[in-house]
Amino acid sequence: MKKIALINDLSGFGKCSLTAAIPVISCLGVQACPLPTAVLSAQTGFPSYYCDDYTSKMNYFTDEWKKMDITFDGIYSGYLGSAAQIHNVLYFLEQFQTKDTLYLADPVMGDNGKRYTIFTDELRKGMKTLTKRANVITPNLTELCILADVDYEELILHSTETDYIKRIEDVGHSLLTQGETMQTILITGIVRHDEAHAYMGNLAISEQESFYHETNFTGKSYSGTGDLFASVIAGSLVQGLSTQEAIKKAAAFLHPAIEEASKENIDRNHGVPFEKYLSLLIS
């Protein structure tokens, strides 16, 4: 059975990070092997939460797994809260990343044009180092702009124009050339408008081609949807699907869950009811 190491935090509430990744990866027929970076009572969007930092424990997992002579078909890293955690992930990659290992890095740094408050320039520099080691990265539009040193506000001024996706594609191509092993940039959560509708899309960029896929946008965003999307991509690619097939699979899984959350007016911090749609991932 194929295995993916999942380097992320575990939150009791919020349906994100490991609580999102483990069921998705499992339903895709891949063994999910979590390496926790922290354990939280709830994700950090809630007004109050408890966090037990696992930074000092991460390398114990790495060393013990190395003793077991384990190999991984995939590695997926998500939210990282400090430069020390980024160094720990780099140490993990040194032990387990090979030419046959798919490494997907989700550079969680911000949203809606703003960095998360913890993201210093040191963390940004560390995240750029990680993304250069990845085969696939899944930034949202804000994170793409942070990584590529592009003005987010200037870019989204063109969101109603016909060449908007092409402009984003150009930014992605400029970043693609900076990677050491980077093969695909998959930009998530692109909101595009026309005269009557709004759409939510995902854009995959590689040296060979670009692929854009979109669905109707409900106007709301929810905790964990980026984690769910990246998890489908990681599991699908490890199972041999193409990037285009993986994106379509992720959208078909997420769209009804987001629509239901919007219809039921679920608090965004609690995430979407993805559990009832996991059967869509089983082929």
C-alpha cells in the first residue's frame, strides 16, 4: 500500500490540517502517516484555543521512522508556525525525499491579500526554500503573490478582465523557474467575475501546459477547504492520476460540501461537511 507522510497540525475543531487530510488520503487508498507539528483544541480562527507545540518532538518521528527503514511515496507539508518547524521539515526531506517521492508543499502564509500575523520575513524565506524542494506547490492567490514578490492588490484589480487568468499564469511561470525540483504550481481559490456571475477556480501551471478549472462561487470561504483540496491532489497524484484528473476530482468532492455549508449557513470556522462526500473519492 502506498504511503504519504502528512506533516501538519492536529486541531480538535475546524476540520482542517490532519483531521482533513487523514480521511481524504485514506479514502484515496493511500496510507496516511501523520507527523504532528502541534496539537490544538481548535484551529486558530476561533477566538480562543489551546496549542501544544510539537516542534521539539518532530525529529523524533523522523528518526524513529528512519530506524524502521520506512519509505514514502509522497510527502505533504502544510501549515508551519516557525522557522524551527521549517528546518525540521527540511531534515525530514533529507531523510526521505528521493527522486521517486512526490513532495507537495502547501505554503500556508496568508489569504485575501494579507499575511497571517505570525509570518515574518524569516518564515517567508524558509517557506520559499521549502517550495523550491517541492514537486508540487498549492498556494492560494495571496501566497502566490508573497512567494513571487508580486502586488496582490494590483493583480486582483484585473479580476473582471478577460486576461485575468493569463496574468496569474504569468506570475506562476515566473515562480516556476525558481524551483529546484518544482514541476507544478497549482494556484487555488481564484475568484473570477463576469457581468452576472462569480466563479471559484484552480489553475495548474507546468513547463508543458496550463490547466484552469472553475465552479460557481457561493461567496463564502471555510476553514480547511485548502487542506482538503491539497489532500485530494497529493493522494491522487501518488495513485497515478494526472494533474487535470486530480483537480477535477478535488472540485467534484469539495463543491457540494461548500454549497451545503453555504446553504446551511455554517460558521466558517467549523469548516464544511465533507464527510458525507468522501464516497466521491472512492473509484
